[in-house]
Amino acid sequence: MAVASVTLSDVARLAGVSKSTVSRVLSQSRPVTPAIEATVRRAAAELGYSGNSIARALRRQRTDTVGMVVPSILNPFFTALVDSIERALHEEGRVLFLCDSRQDPEIEAGYLRLLIDRKVDGIVVSPVDGELSRAAIAETASQTPLVQLDRRVNVENTDWVGVDDDDAMSQVVAHLVANGVRTAAFVTSDFTNSSTRDRLDGFRRHAKRLGVATREDWFVLGDYSVESGHAAGVRLLSGEDIPDAIVCADDLIAFGVLQAARELGVAVPDRLKVTGFDNLVFAEHVIPPLTSIEQPTPQMAEEALRLLRVRMQRKDRLPGARVALVPRLIVRDSTRSRG
């Protein structure tokens, strides 16, 4: 008998019970004796009957699936976040539906609508744009439990979990000052998301507080990529008046800055100190090994899913929670003073 043609009646006939008994066993809606359950499940397995998972999900009012939308799966930081979320969901017996918005708010909005149509139990999203993503996030949050992770948009009654970017910049600047830095540049992406703005604001604040001089032409915008970091490094290091340090908003940018420094003969860390952000797995393998901020991605994932579970259990609109986890500075040779 073909698997596709197997019905409840077939299972009931083989097991010698009624269709309603088969339904009770497979849906776990009402208890039956262990012997009958074993007989029914053995018959279902022999015939290859799997039932209608969508119908069962609708009856239980949950699908045991969670959607996740990230700006770019090519960025190793988001890959690490996805891995942490998927591992935590697996332990709960849930399945992850992953969507890559490719840095496009329209694609992001389309995926959010798709996940709602798929009846996912909840959604974790890292918004592409602080302004252009807002309408889609608000609409989605009004229909299904939603938590923002890493990046955020201002939407009432939505939760956010991320890293404390201000604390991160405080650690970075204090470390540089302790290692003799008196002037510093900052390289980041265009101001389209909350992380970019928060890191820049934090750098400005703590540089001023700790007496680190900077200049407007030392703030370089691009994107989160090695190529953008390289271009910024060439721009900042080609003249005679170069900063003591370059603080980068992520590790990919920092890798490009280190490449530019090597090409231009600027010694790191003797003449220039470089810091990154995210502590990617490659950070300790570049030359010199990169000092970077480590984000607690497993804890971020756990907290995001905890808040999502609360949203799924509570049908009323809860006030939005904002959880900023403290990161850790990992010091390596790109900033260590030799002595």
C-alpha cells in the first residue's frame, strides 16, 4: 500500500480497533491503555501512517515552530546567533524557520508575512533598518508573539534583547587609554540600524570622558564588510597624521583595517592599535590577533526565547521588555603595548 493512501481506517483495521481510538492515540487527546496504544502505534508504523501534522497543529493551537529573520546569514555574527537560537529550540522540541532578509526591508516584510501565514508560534527578528522596518515589525507583533534580537526598532509592546553597546565602548576606550592611546578614529556602517548608532554614540561619549581626541574626518562610514574596512583603513592611514587607534564597529571592518595597515607599512600595535566587535571565530587567527568585544550570543538566545515563551503563554499585550546584556572585552595583540 502506498504511504500516501494510508488512512485512519487502514490503521484501525490492522490494529483491530475503532477509528476514534486510533485518533485518540495519535493525537494524544484522551488516554487509552498501554496495550492498545502500543498496538495502534505498531500498526501506524507498519503502514507508514504519519497523519496530518497541520491539522494536529491547528487542534493544539501551536506548531512547535519559531521563525527567525536576520539581515544577512553571510555575516558570521548572525550565523552564531542563529546557531544559538536553533540549539536552544532543539532542546525544547521546536523547529526553526530561518529567513535571510539580505539587508532589504521589503524582503524582510515579505518574510514576516510568510511566517505569519505558516502559523509559527513566534518570531525572532533582527530588523534591517531602524526606520524602514518599523511598520512591518509593528504589524507582525500585533498578530503573533515577536522578540527583537540584537537590533531594534521602536515599536510599543515589543521585547528586545541585545548587548549593552555603551558598556562595550566604555571597555574599549578605557583599554586603549591604559595602553597609551591619545587619539582615535571610528569606522562603522551607515546609520541604518540601532547597533550602529549606539556604538558610535558610546564611542563619542567615552572618548570625550577619557580625554581621547578625535576628528570628524576620522569617523568613516561604510558597511559591515572586510572591503569597507580596507577602504576606510587606506583613507585613515595614507597620510602622515594618523590616529593612535582605530575602533571598528565589527570584526569584519577590523580585518580590513588590519589588511590596509599591513599594505601601508603601519605597524600594529606599535604605531596603531585596532579593535573589533563581535569576537568572531577568526579574530584570534588574523595577524596580529584582534582585540574584540565578545557578545554573549548563547545568553542572548536564551533570553530572547524566554521572552518569546512569555509572549506565547500570555494573550494580553504586555509592555515591552528591554534586556541589554554586558559584553566582555577580549584583549589580543592588536592593542597590547610591547614593553
